[in-house]
Amino acid sequence: MLTIKTNLKYGIINSLKKINDVSKKAERRATKRLAETIKNEFIEEIRKDYAIKSSALKKGIDIIQGLETRIVVKGRQGVPLSRFSYYQTEKGVSYIVSYKKGRKLMKSAFVAKMESGHIGIFKRITITRLPIEEKFGPDLRLKLINQRYMRLYNNIIKTKYNELYQKEFTFYLQREIFKK
């Protein structure tokens, strides 16, 4: 008598495990790319209203991946005025934060470079030489949770997530199939 045994059950279970792994990797990578897209759109929207370089904004925004992907804006205060367009004058420092409000002059302020290398716009608190305080612009962390921006994020998530997930799933599946 001839008995033929197959490991079909093992093959199916193994294939399902691989597909599950591929799905997890694709989901993680798609959410990372989606977060990058949202970050870039946020920066683009901020730059429409404020005179700040995108590189200065990118320094203050991180994407943290764990069980969930989070976009975090760093800092305790607003953006330092030195990240906006400014120049030193005889009367103080001229700077522009918002395109709508135009250029402003902060009298008796000065630009200084600290020992750490940080360049800031400072103003004396009293008539004496010290103490001084650094001046900050608007707090952009509040903009991240603004209703206008939330609608933008939801729109991006609805339109782009499925496309990104399908692309990443196909990428990882092909990689798994042709793995040697």
C-alpha cells in the first residue's frame, strides 16, 4: 500500500503567517509615510501665513513610531524669533513673523550668539546690562490641533492611506515571494 502525506496544512499556516507579517510591515511603513505627508502639508500650510523657513519648522517636528504613530511638535514656548526673517538696525531688531501683519521693529533688542551656538533675538528686562530674555514668535504647537488643519489631515488620511498601504503591501509581498 502506498500512502502519500502532504504538509498542505503546514504550508497554508506558514503562508498565512508570512502574509500577516507582510501586512504588519506594510501598515507600519504606510503610516510612517502618511505621517511624513501630513508633516509636509502642515509645514506648507504654516508657511502660507508665516515668514519662516521650512527647514526651521522641520527641526521642531518629530514623527514617533511605536504602537501608534504620532506627530510631535517640540518646544515649550513659541518659535524663536531668530528663525524668522530679521535684521539688526540702529534702533533695534526688525523682523517679520506674519505676512498679514508685516515687518515690525522691536526697539532696543539685539541679536546675539550664545556659547552653545544658538542665535537669538534678546531684549533687556531692566535698564541694567543683565538680565536679558529671548523673544519668541507664535506657538505653532497650537496650530497642529487647529480645526482647519484637522480637516486637512483627515482629508489626507482618507485619500492617501489606502493607496500607500496597497503600494507597501505589494512591495513587501514581492520581496517575501522572491526571497531566497
